Amino acid sequence: MTVALEDHIEELRRELNCCDPAERAQIAAELELAQAELEVAIAEQEGRIDSKPPF
């Protein structure tokens, strides 16, 4: 899962450098979300957070 997220992040970074101003905010938001998802996935793999709900 993390490899796919890393690939997606790299793709978004490339798009961010070559997009028009109207798309820039949307791509930046999507990039931020993908980076957050990657951090969560890594934390789950390392056992720093529990992926199960508390209930």
C-alpha cells in the first residue's frame, strides 16, 4: 500500500510543477491528503498507532 501511495505522491508533485494556477490548489490539497495517508500507513506498519477502532 505504501508503494502505491509513494508513487501517487510523486505523480502529484510532478503535476504540481506543471499545472495551471486554477488546478494548483486542488492538486496541492490532494498531495497533502496523500502524504497524510502515507504517514498513517507507515505508523500502522510500525505499530505506533492501532488501525482498529477503539470500540
